[in-house]
Amino acid sequence: MKKIYFITGNKGKILEARNKFSTVDIEIVQKNLGYPEIQADKLEDVAGFGVKHIQERFNEPFILEDAGLFIDVLNGFPGVYSSYVFHTVGCDGVLKLLKGFNDDKRRACFRSVFAYMEPRGKPLFFTGECYGKISTKMLGDHGFGYDPIFIPDSSSKTFAQMETEEKNCFSHRGRSLNKLIEFF
Ligand code: IMP
């Protein structure tokens, strides 16, 4: 069976990738190698820098992902700063920023960019988006990160109220993984 290494320390991302790849003959192997996450305007640039750093140290085909939550009324914030914001103020901090805003001011989009790299190759990018809104309180205990406060369009549940398979049907990552699987 073909093996693809997924460079991440995030078990939630691994779970979601394995759920998607369970339909094809490819094994997703977690490799928890650190890499610098540069300050950049685009997720592609963050992922692109990360894959080049790993390629110099790791001699197998691998994938790496950068994702972010972009809130319309905050001009896309936290976006590329999603990780920093999550580790400083978390879901609570985002809810506070949107306090008193009604539904049409709570529009947001999750974006995912996968980069696939082969030894001595050039990175290939696969993107996925999911539009929805920020809930008014945290709901659910599945998933990770901002899952308890994000309700995708065409659902009334947050990602954290969904099992992995259901989240994958709607999510930014489910969509970028579909493109990756199609490529393989
Ligand atoms: P990362 O840099 O791709 O790991 O993600 C940036 C931030 O967004 C981290 O704090 C993640 O927890 C969060 N995040 C990324 N993907 C998701 C998701 O699918 N659901 C909820 N939060 C996410």
C-alpha cells in the first residue's frame, strides 16, 4: 500500500485525512516534524515555506496543511493568524469580538491549503473552502480548534457537534482532501 506522510502534530487533522483516504489504497502516516510558520498574507505562502523546510530534512513524499478561519466583518481576521489567536484568546475571545452582532455580521469562511511534495520535486497545492457563520456560544465536543463556534452553511450544527465523517462532507479540509485524492 502506498504511504503518504502527513507532517503535523494535530491528531484531529490526521483523523480527518484518514477518514477521507479510507476509500483509496493509500495509508496516511503521521510525522510530527516541526517547521517554521512564517508571517505571510496567504496560507499558500505559509504552507509553501513549510514544505521546503521539511523537504531538506525528509526524503519521502509528504503532505502538509495550513488552515485558517476568516471572519468577514473583521476583514478576514484571524485568517493567517488563526493559530496565534487560538492559543492566546481561543474561541471565547472570538465570540467576545462578535458580541452583539447578528447573523449577517457573523459570516466566516474556513480555508485549507494542502501542499504535496516529493523528494527533489516542486510543491503542488490543493485548496478547499467552507462558508458559514460563527455561533453565539460554544457547542459540541468533537473536533478541535474553532470547531465549537463554526456552523457551516446548510447545517444548523457546529463542526464540533459532528462526527469526523459528517464534518468532512462540509469542511474546507474535506474539500482540499477530495482534490488531493483525485490527484493520487
Ligand atoms: P493550522 O495552522 O493549520 O494548524 O491552523 C490554524 C488554527 O486554526 C489552529 O488554531 C487550528 O486549531 C485552527 N483550525 C484549523 N483547521 C481547523 C478546523 O478544521 N476546525 C477548527 N479549527 C481549525
